[in-house]
Amino acid sequence: MTRTFRNWLFSLHTRLGLHLSIFFAFMFLTGAVLVIGIEVESIARPEIWTTIAKEDRTASFAEIHDGIKTAHPESAVFVIEKYPAPWFADRTFGRTGWGENISFWTDPVTGAVVYETRDGGFRDILRDLHDTFLTTKRPIFILISATSVLLLYQIVSGLITYRRFWKGFFRWPKRSGGFRSWVGATHRLTALWAAPLLILIAITSFYFMLGGLGIEGTTPKPQPTSPRDTALPIGFSSDTLEQAEANAVAALPGLEPLVMVLPGDPAGTFAFEGPVVGFAKTSGWGSVSVDPVTLEVLGAFTPDDTRGFARWKALMNTLHFGTWGSAFSLGLWVLSGFVATGVALTGALIFAARLAPEAAQYGPIRRIWRGLGLSRWIYLLIVLGILLTAYQRFGPGSYPRAGVFPTDAPAAVAYLILPAPVRRDTPLDVEMLVGEPGITAASIATDGGAEQPVELVRNGEKAQASFRITPNDTANQITARLTKPDGTKKTVTFRLGQPIW
């Protein structure tokens, strides 16, 4: 390789590194913390930590479902995840009676609820910040993932221009040569240590970018379910789940179901997913879909049934998130992520110490800022955009309005709209939309108390009314009595459930 070409690579490496150093430092740091984001978030939650061995975690999906329904009868269950990590209780994703997304943590032996957590915690926010700058928009995700190409160039060009780099893995920086020499040596050393992780991150991020562009391969689809009017069939019980799981395991020998997905609509199935004997962890999981009505197996698939880019998904996730070796790999990925952050920061300091002598009167931070040129204003716009997005997502009035459907009548008769979550002893304004035609009067009673008339506002055949409740440690059951001109009454019951917080 000619000296001219090597110098050109080094020049481009330097310029790209300067303009991208802050971005890469941010991505490496947030990525490192995100690897253990749920652990960091749960430091103050001793209830969900456990030392129970995997073979002693005997709670079945049915027992977990019953435990949740016992503690929160009005809740909806979506996904049950056994053994999310060796040190955590089982986790179930669901929704409260008032429409708030929530996670139920259950005892791995009994299935009883031990703790509840809301969505939008530290890990969720950090993930969205890392992936899309909080926007959750696919184009932003694609743009961020596309920087994997630049990251890979930085790695390769750095190794090429660092002659005999294999001799520098243990070449400790010396301060005797001054700050400039020490920063350069530190940058080279940390870059060598972080290179294996950074190469994997660049490759996996490029894969995720292809997925964002729609290049995902194919996964097998189960057969259609039997027709029904509700998401869960009439007569659904824990016995239904036990039989569905037994049929799933029989249909795919060697399957160890660790995740169960309950149907969210009348076309959904019971889906059981988990590792399959004979397949490596990096190959992915097997899955079985069961008809909720007939309990017939609609599809049983192994990792070999995926095609195209989908076959690489499990491997890419395992490598990117560092889950290939449990606690050891997570710790290694976190440590390597911090080292990678040091690579980006020392790269910026090299500019401050060597590439901007004309700004010697300024400190390192100001020299870096001035050296960024026009790109510093791009960084400023990104920061302002993140702050604006954060305000829109988490500021006043950001809670999505939730619908609550009656327990004893179709939603077409009447349903509630809640502008905020249910919180203990916090007044809550509730809007009731009445779809039953001909209703001229309505009254509301909470937890069997005295009925209070509410004013109906007509809108053609439909009507709406507003009222206020103050949730307390009861079922917070709202009974609406709808009256027609001939005196006919229709009673509709809504159960919000006991406040958790």
C-alpha cells in the first residue's frame, strides 16, 4: 500500500472521526448502558429479583395467568415471558382495566403477582433515545443504523493506518511525551481493545438497517383460526391454556416454551415460543400456534423454517445485545461499550491537542466545538429535536387517551374515555360515549354508591356525558344506567380496578 493512499485514508479517518466523534460517543455510551438497562432500572425493585434455579421455576403459563387475574381481575394479558433472565421473576406484558400498558412480575414457583411496573421506564426511554432519538420513527432508525457503514470504515482505516497494530494491544500510554502523545496512544490502545465489539456492532447495525428498509426474509405463517367474535373464546380458563400448551409441546418435540402470546383480536392464536432441542441458541426459537377455540395446532415451526435474512435475526440480536453468554457476555459488552466510548472521546481530544493549533488559546472543549464546523449546528438541531420530542412524549397532556369497554354489554352500547391513568385519590375526569340509540337520560354510580345524574349531549343518535370520579382502593366499578323516553333502562358496568400507584 502506497504512502499516499495510506495518508489519504488517515486524513479521511481523521475528518470523519472529528465530525462523528460526539455521535459515536453518545451511541456507544447509551448502547453500553442499554445492555443492562432493565437491571439498572430495577435496582430499587428487590421484589422482582430471584435466585431460584431454572429447574425450580415450575409456574406454568396457566398458573401465571391465574395469578394475574386473581390480583387484577379486570386486566388483560398479552405476552407471558418465563425466565426473562436468570436473576428476574417471570414477566407478563398486559394492560390494566383503565387501559394503561403494564408489566406484571410473578413468582416463578407460584405464579402470584409480586410487583407491577409501568411502560416508559428508564430502559424504554433509553432504547428509544438510542434507536431513534426518541422519535420512534422508522426513517430515523434507518439513518442511525446507516452510520454503521461509516463506523466500519473508521475501524478498517484505523487498523490500516496503524502499522503493525497487532503489537499495540498492550502498549500502555506514557505521559512523558506530553498530553498530545498520551491522547494519541490512548486512542490507539482503546481502539484495539474495542475493535472486536465495534466490528460486530457495525455488522449487526447494518443488518438492522436492511430490516428497516423492509429486507427481512420470510417466516412461516400458521393456518387461519376458527371464526369467533372475541379475542379469547367463550369459556376460556386456565384449563384452556394448559391443554393448548400440551398440544403445542406434543406438536413440536423438544420445544421448551418460554414465551406465550395470547390473542389480541378474534383472528389471533395462542402462540408458544422457545428453544428447541438440537438447535443452537443463535439459530433462533421454535414456535407453535394453537387455535383458541378448537385447540388444534395451526402450525409448528423450527428455526429451519425461516428463509432469507430472517434466518440471521437471532444471531444478529444475540451479538448486538450481548446475550450469547448470559451475565458474562453482558458484562463484557458493557465494559467494551465504555471502552468504545473512550475511543470516540479520545479521537475528539486528538483534534483538540493536535489538529487545531490555530485555536491553542482555547480549551479542549471549545477547540472541539470550533473544529466541528457546520456540523456543530447539526448536533445542536439534533439536541433541540430530542428535547422537543421528549416534551411531546412525556410532557403535560402526553398520556394517550384510553378506552374502557363494558363488562356486561357490547362496546357499541357505551364505553368510557380516560384522559389520564387511574391514580389513587387523584380526581379523574371521565367521558362516556353512548352509542345505544334513543337514550335521553343517564346516571352514574361508583362502587354501588348513590346514583348521580349526568348531562347528555346529543350527537344524532349518539350521545356523550362527562363526570368525575376519585379512585380509591376499591374495584372502582362504574355503573351507568341509560334511560329511553318510554322509561326503559339499560345498565352498563365498567370495572377500572384497584389503583396500583
